[in-house]
Amino acid sequence: MRKYKLSHIRQLEAESIHIMREVAAQFENPVLMFSGGKDSITMAWLAKKAFWPGNIPFPFLHVDTGHNFDETIEFRDQLMDELGVNLIVAKVQDLIDAGEIKEQNGPNPSRNKLQIPTLLKALEEHEFDAAFGGARRDEEKARAKERFFSHRDEFGQWDPKNQRPELWNLYNGKKNHGEHFRVFPLSNWTEMDVWQYIAAEEIDIPSLYLAHERTVVEREGTYLAKSPFIKLNDDEEYKEETVRFRTIGDMTCTGAFKSEASTVAQIIEEVASARITERGNRTDDKRAEAAMEERKKQGYF
């Protein structure tokens, strides 16, 4: 009798779908955090497959910093219409206007830390008890410490030294009132896995990931796109370059790099030969050695 063996990508897909179904079974009010990047797009696709032919049984949540690329928002809205899901947008600007948080100063002030109180307020207001995130363990060393089911206390905080064991695909979703979980179905995926899955499934992606002409300024070893949210230093000037983005976030901190990769197949070739990490072009991660871990402890994605 011939045994059927799943490919590496299909094993990852099956694991992620299993986790999503576990969350739907264990929690009363889950939500999927959606940024418009390739990882959250992959999660949206997995959610569609996990509950087919039914509808995705939870809403999506986008924490909108107000510093997004136009292409990201356009893609987000188009995908939400195609999936037929309810999109909740929590805006950082609303908390700034209310005086609850304060804008940073500087030539390219990051709003990444300001996403933390915005996210926590949205989770509390909508009483979400589990939030899917697209983080992967290969992205950053702090994310490598996290479990699939990541317990958060009543303040939304994460304790990396006090996590629950996860043995034999058993996930413990027990929590007290006011606590919640972050759930990471892509934990065992790598950047290469995501791109190979996107290629295999022929998933649409934002044009930012493909090589294109853009006006940029070179800063801290990366290229920042021209935008109304950054100010040039005296020794800086804009120029035209053919670039693409390896990860998508705020325009103030998401760096591009020179590239001619205009197809997913070419991106896969490029990723295979890359010598810097995916988040190596994120200036917010360069502010301190443990920047990501500190933000996660406070409630970041």
C-alpha cells in the first residue's frame, strides 16, 4: 500500500488550519489582526480554507497608524470585499486626538509603539478573547521565544519566562476574566515558506512587494519612500530608484532595497540568496537591541 506524504508546505498549511480551528472551538470571540502584509494575507487565505465552505467566523482588525502606504490600504479594502469579512479599523490618530497618547518627534517619527495602546483598547472595547497574529519565529529573536498560544494578562502584557508548554499539538486556552491570547498560526513558517505558499496558491499581493520605480531617500543603510511623514536632513535628498519592499509597515520606518524582482518566482530566488534578515530594513527595530521584545512585553503584536 502506497503511503501519501504531504509536502513541507502542505504540512505547514495543515498545522496552521488546525490551530485556527482550535481557536474557533476554544474561544468565544476571536479576531484576526490584519496589516496588509504578506503574512496576514497568508493568514486570511488559510482562514478561508479552514472554514470553507462556510464564511470566516471572526472579524479582522487593522491597527491603522495613519502612516500606511496607499497601496496597502487599497489592497486591504479590496481583499476584505472579496472575503466578505467584517473589518474593524482601530486608528492611532483617534487616540492622539483624544490626548491619550503622544506623537513622537524627529525626522521620521515612528508610530509603532503607539499601536500598543490602540490595539489594547480595541481588544478591550470589542471584548476579543483571542487575536490571530502573523508573526513568524524566523523574523526576530523575540518572536522566536513565543508559543502558538501566547497568554496575555489583564494588561495585555506578555511574560516570555512564564509560558505554557505545548506538547503533542495540545493548546491550552484557559484564561481568567480580562485576559486574552495572541495566537500565531505561522510560527513554524519561514519567509521562504510564505513566498512558496503564495506562489503555489497564486495569492494576490500588494504591488509594493514587486520591483517598481519610487522616489526614495537613503537613510541608515536603507531606502525610505518619499512621504509627508518624514523630513529630510540637511545632507539628504530624494532620488529615483528601482526598489521593492521585503516587509510592509509604516512609511516612516519600512525600508526598501534595490531590486529587479518583478514576479513571485524572482522574489523566491532573491530571498534564497539574501544575507540580511527580513526585518533588517525596518528602522524601528534598530533603535535598540531588544526593541521588539520590549514592545511585545507591553502588548505589541
